Amino acid sequence: MRLTEEENLMLAGEFGAPRRWAIAHQIAVGEFFDAADFVAVSQAHIMADTESLGEAGVAFLEGLAAAPEPERRVRVPSITDPRGIDFAIYRRLGQNAAMAALERRVIKALSAFGVLMTDTCINYQTVLAPLRGEHVAYGDTGSVIYANSVLGARSNFEGGPSALAAALTGRIPRYGYHLDTHRRVTRWFRLTASPRDLSEWGAVGAIVGVACGSYWQVPVIEGLEAIPGSDALKHFGAALASFGSVALFHMPGITAEEAIFAGAPPEPVAIGRADIAAFLARYAAPGDKLDVVVFAAPQLSLFEIAALADAVDGRQIHPETTVIVATSPEVKHAADRMGLSARIEAAGAVVAQGICFYQSYAREMAEANSWTRLMTNSAKLVNILGGYGYRSSLASLERCIDSAVAGRVL
């Protein structure tokens, strides 16, 4: 890779040990992907949940954070993905003191770098949405695909170490979705039926993702009858990234960039009502006792919180069913102020801030609470949770609440 004078000085340790580690890590990544050089980034979004880090990862962060203050400070605005613990409610969820202690250590270490503890995967809805053409270093796959597609920013999927390295150096290797050549369309899909709710938007994202099956595939989706809202695109993109490892999609007239094909256009693949119904049927389990309902992955926007409050008003969750609602600290504060959290909790649900269910020791929570059957309106979540031992059902928000009240899958 071509290095500037400043980058060579970083590598030589002139700016301290943390930046020397960071630039060395980035050079290794860049050389693996044949990056010619670096590109400056304006912000970083760091995944560093304790379930993934473990004791070794936390100790690694603490070692870097022990450097003198000027050497460890991030160079660009840097924020965090969801954490694993909401200290206000973690014991109610079956999490333990050891998990909380590890969480506090990570928070202390990241704060020492100057990282802002936003604890959100919907940073594009709540913190600082990037602009078209802006190069960023985002970690969460749902954040990356939304930023790339809807906003026209430029990011690859950055693992926790790579995002932290970008925060410390203010740059990222110039490869992948930082380049025009990788942002061109390779697959073509045409909707013949419009998704009716967020679970169906996630189902369509999953169908497209399975068909693509590669990080380097870029689908274009046509045939939409109306412009979807931010939450619809959020669920679509999160499922597309989860089922297909896809980092960018185009919807002509809706997403930020023109859909330019990489070569001759392929044959379009139709996705209709029968395809959506068939996907949802894979997760149907009518009559099953319902242990837990989760609204998360991605965290809920304020509009989703309001819809949930309307759905539970005057109702009571079945005593053998737990309902967990996960959102960002910013949205939780607003929901508290507006009385939305109180309305949801009056029905027996738990409103959590700063966490996302699958990053919060989901397997350990299942074991502690004897949870097996889970229901959600997030296609991303049903894709992930099979690996944690859950049997998941995918349905609309309204049907999830109806089932939670009944105590069984409807």
C-alpha cells in the first residue's frame, strides 16, 4: 500500500502505541483486499459488545486505553453499536453480575479513547446520518447497508478492531464499497406485490439476500408502488445483510445513487405475494406456547415505539410470556418523556435501552428463563437466533402482540 508521510510516522510509533497498532492492522487488511492506499473517513461506528469480546477482547481494549491521553484519543467522531447489558433491567432478563462487570470495563476503556457511548445500531436515525459520498467506517451490517444504499455514503462491513483502528487513524483502506466499481448492479429483482408491514419488508430482504448470497453482489429492486419509509428500508436492509451478507442495494428513484449495471443487465427475478407468504410460512408455529416476544434487531425508532404503545393499550401480556422492546438511549429518553414507555410497560413488557437482543447473551438468557419459542417482527433476528437454540416465528407487530396476550403463537 502507498503510505503518506503521516501514515509512515504512525507505523513507526511516532504518534503512540495505539495508533501504531491501528495503522499496522489496517495495512494488513488493506493488503489482503489489494487496497492501493487509504481514504479519510469522517466517523466510525464500533461494534464491541462483551459477548463477542470476552475476557481477552476486553483486556486488549484496556491495554490500548492505558496509553497516555493524547496517544489514545480518537481522531474522528466515534460511536458505539448496542451493548450487551442495560444496567437498569439486566437481572430481570436473567443476566448476571459477571456480565455487568465486564460491560463496565468495556465502557470505561472505550470512554478513555473518547468514543461516544451511543449504544445504537440505528445511528443513521438518531445520531449523525452520513451524506452521499461520505466515507465512513461502520461496524453493524444494518448500519452499513442503510448508509451505503439509502444515504449514498461509503463503508465496508468493519469488524470491531477495524472500526476502532479507523477511529484512531481517521482513515480506512480504500477497497470494496469505497470504490465506484463495486457499487454497480449485479442482480435484478422486480416486486410484483408490495410488502404490507415491517416483517414482510424483512421477508423480501431475506429472499433477495438468499438469492444473492455474496458480499460482492449488488441487487437492484424495482416495482415498488410507493416510497417506503425509513423503518421499512431499515428492516429490508438488515435482513438483506443478514441473509445474504449484502452491503449495498439500489431502488431507482428512492435510494441515493443511480443504479448502473456492471455489464449486461441480468434477467430480472420476480418476487410476489406467494414468495413472501412462503417465506413467512417457514417460521409459522400456530398454537405453540410462546415464551418471549422480542422487538429488536434493528433497535426501534420512535415511530415503532409509538405503534407498539398503541398496540398494547388496554391489554395485558400473558404472565408466561416475556415481551422485550429494545431501542437506543436517545429514543428511550424521548419515549419516556412522551409517556410511551410507561404505556408499554403497563401492559407487562420490558423496554430496554442501548442493547440488541442477539448481542446480549441470548443463549444464556434462554437457559436462565427456559425460553425456546420466540416471536418477532424482525427477519434479521429469526435468521440469527437459530444458532442460539431458539425456535423463532416471524410476524407483524400486531400479530406478535396478539400472540403475547394469548400466550401462544397465533
